[in-house]
Amino acid sequence: MEEVIANKSIKVNEEGYLTDFAQWDKSIGLEIATKKGIEMTDRHWEVVDYLQDKHKKEEALSIRGIKKSGIFNVKEFYGLFPGGPLKVSTMIAGIPKPKSCI
Amino acid sequence: MKNLVILGAGTGGTMMANHMIKRLPKKDWKITIVDQYKTHYYQPGFLFLPFDMYKSKDVKKKGGKFIPKGVNYILQKIDKIVPEKNEVILENETLNYDILIIATGTKIAPEETEGMLGDEWHKSIFDFYTYEGSKALRNKLREWEGGKLVVHITEMPIKCPVAPLEFAFLADSFFKHKEMRDKVDITYVTPLDGAFTKPKATETLHYLLEEKQIKEVTNFNIEKVDSENGKIIDYAGVEVEYDLLVTTPTNLGDEMIERSGLGDDMNFVPTNKGSLQSKQHENIFVIGDASNIPASKAGSVAHFEGEILEDNIMRFIEGKPLKEEFDGHSNCFIETGNGKALLIDFNYTQEPVTGQFPFPGVGPLSLLKETRMNHMGKLAFRWIYWNMLLKGTAIPFVSNAMSKKGKNIENVENKD
Ligand SMILES: Cc1cc2nc3c(=O)[nH]c(=O)nc-3n(C[C@H](O)[C@H](O)[C@H](O)COP(=O)(O)OP(=O)(O)OC[C@H]3O[C@@H](n4cnc5c(N)ncnc54)[C@H](O)[C@@H]3O)c2cc1C
């Protein structure tokens, strides 16, 4: 599926997750966030950086990983991306929805 | 003399000892296997023990019985691996290796969740992923008079991911037989989107939960257990009350992996998912639950990996390129209670679908459908486990690569 995000034609799956991370840039993340009603701050982008870094290293995302990261804690994560933090933040970060779906 | 060292004498390690003794010439290779316990547990039986369907003796045997002659069997705790020196440090000695196979599996870590491992552990909060937990739960269920039973998964990945759901199904059946189902309220709590994580399975199987009146709470990410007030609380503030909590705590690789600097966040070893070679060190291979490959953590998976790993170790020794052939094949019976079970067969890219197994159009086992025959299959698995799987014998008609024959495939791809 193709969808126009930030004036670019982007490949996504039925749920709206990017299927080609190479197509991601900040403007795309920003537009997805806006649609989800999230106003991105530096803190939000730090989380996005962390997630993308894990993705590039092919490391699975987990609660334990977040706890160990020292970057942010799970409570704060819920505050930044209310509802399903990992589901929403991975969509903004342009990476696949993880198995453990917070 | 060269050394092959296998760490862990569970399902994968024992199987590899049996595979490799047949392949490596005795005059050139010494094979050593290490485990901390003398008992080998049949973990799939931990699902049946709480309901008095199996006895203790069905699920434990002396590990040494399954280690082939000619293999050096050491019972000691492994302290750590030093890959730079090709060394493994045990409690009382140090081993050198030319090739290392890691098969140390995964185990529960209730200490990861606040409030789980307190005074109520094995009193009103139980696991059934250990022999101790499963047996304690059996004793509890024998006398429990009913109330709110919560069956819960802490976080993924866990080994045998369907076991908690099977537990809920068997519990329904168990209380019906005891004529006290009306006194028990069963709720299934999962961090995932649904009880069945794959779309086709959800479509076909959701009726089971309704039929058995099992309530479902999804997307629940536990923050803590409040054992004083009998409730579990998630990060979004949702609370679920229980009288009896049967939880599957976080599953982690052994701390030994962490101490050796070889693991990811969950102490699983980063591994090439096709060849089973570790990503960091070319002479280290990983089988079973200890790896981070995106396949199910199950004995059947270790079995399908076994033959490929055997070939790849031989190729490695001969200096040939490794085969990247493991397809994530998993085959798993799901107990649904009342003497029936389902069977699912899938891999990295193909999600479970309906059909017949292993013979197209014949079966005798039915995929994704409740039958008595599948239940017989699940019970037969125990015999197969002790008599074929551990010995590295190929299971007739079931190949390590998943077959699409007999499956009703309508372009359902596995999205994970
Ligand atoms: C309740 C339950 C139900 C299940 N049902 C099924 C099923 O129906 N079908 C199926 O296919 N699978 C099932 N499984 C999963 C299956 O049991 C495992 O996937 C399988 O045993 C994995 O094999 P392994 O060799 O990787 O690890 P294990 O068999 O767990 O072996 C690991 C071994 O390493 C040893 N070890 C670890 N660390 C150290 C150390 N530091 N020092 C010394 N020794 C160490 C341990 O003592 C252990 O013996 C089930 C599991 C559970 C818990």
C-alpha cells in the first residue's frame, strides 16, 4: 500500500506502519504524530532515536530493555505516548510494530 | 584432540550430543556436555501436572540416561564463557573448546515484576513454568474452593507461547469435572492484542474463549502485583482482581549469558536465524530457547533446528559455507480441554492455517481444528520426546523444513 505522508508517497501496511524504513524522515514522523494527536518534543524524539537504534541493530524491543536503557522509564513512556506507547511510537519512528505490544 | 563443548543438557543440548557423537570421529574429537541439574524435566508436562493429569514421575527422569556413551557429562554450574580465549569457566574447572554449542534455554524471572516474588509466591501467586511452581499449583488446585482465577502473561517472548492459554482451557475443563465451574471466574490477561496472536488463528479460534466463558483482557502491560489486595495493575492504571493468580513471569536467558557479555536485553544470544551461528563469534552456535531468533521457543523448534545445526557444524569444520536453511518451523499441539486439542504448524513467514497433517487430505491430525486425535497426538508427544526427540531421531513424515502440502493457504502471510 502507498500513502501520501508529508507530501511523499510512502509504503505502509494496512495498519499504517512503514514497510520500508529507508523512506523515513523526520517530517514523516511528525505528520504521523500529529495524526495521532501527539505534539513531539525533544523527549519524544529521544525515544524515537532509541527505537530506531534498536531497529538498526536488529534488537527486539522489550520492557526490560527500556528499563535497562536508562534513557526513559516505562511510566514516562506511557506519558509521552498515551494509549499504546510502543504501538504509537514505533509507527512514528517508521519501524515495524513490535511483538510485545505496549 | 579437538573439543566440542555443549552448554545445557535440556532438550536442545541432549539432542545435539546424540547428533554429534554419530558425526565426529572419536579419535579427533572429544564431546563434553554440562548441566547444573541431574534431573531432565519434560517441561511440556508442567501444563498437565497442576490438573493431576500427569504425575511427577511423568515429567522427570535422570538426565544421564539420555546422554550417549562416549560423551563426557559434567554436572556443574556454568559460571561464564570467555569467547576471546575459547574457554568456559565452570564452578570447579575450566574447559577449552574449538566449537561451542549454547543450549542453556530460558527461565522465568518473577523478580523482574514488582510484588510478584513476595510472601504470596506459591501461595496465591503461581507459575507453572517450573517443576516447583507446577507442583505447588497442583496442591493448591486440589483444595481451592473457587473465586477469581486470573491466567496471565507478563511479557513476550515466552517459551511455548500458547501454554498459558492452554492452561485456561484445561482449567475450565478441570472445574467442570469437579462440578464447581460456577464458582470459578476465569480471566485471561495478555500484553498482546488478543489471545491468539496470528490473524487466521484468531478468526478460527475465538469461539473457544466464548464457549468456555473465559474473559479476555488484552494489551495489559503489568507494572506490579498488589498481593495484599489481590490485584495486578498495568502501566496505564488498569486493574484486574484475582484470588488465584497463575502468571507466566518474564522469560530470560540464563545470567551466565549476561556475565559472558553474549546476550541482548533479555539475555538471549544474537544468532543468525538461518544458520544458527552466533552473530558475534563464528565458532559459537546456539540451539533452542537460548537464541534470539524470531521463532517460537519450543521443543519442536529445537528438534527442527537440530538437523540443520548438525550439518552446519560439519560444514564449519570442513571450512565450507554454512547453510542458511532454518525456516522457523514450529509445530505445536494446543490443548483445548475435554480431551481435545488443536494442532498448528507454521514458520517465519507462514502463519497457522487449517488443513490436514502430515498427509494432505488424510491427516490423521487436523490443523487449527479441535479434535480428539490431536489430543492423542499431544499425549503421544511425551513418548516421542523421551524416545525420539532427545535421541535426535527424525520424526517420520515430518521434515525440518515446513511443508505447505495439505494446508489451506490463501495468501495468509505471517506478519511478525
Ligand atoms: C509449561 C511448558 C509447556 C511447554 N509445552 C511445550 C509443547 O507442548 N511443545 C513443545 O515443543 N515445547 C513445549 N515447551 C517448551 C520446551 O520445553 C522448550 O522450548 C525446550 O525445552 C527448550 O529446550 P532448550 O534445550 O533450549 O532448553 P532447556 O530444555 O530448558 O534446557 C536448558 C538447560 O540448560 C541448563 N542450564 C542453564 N543455565 C545453566 C548454567 N548456568 N549452568 C548449568 N546449566 C545450565 C538448565 O539446567 C537446563 O537443563 C513447554 C515449556 C513449558 C515451560
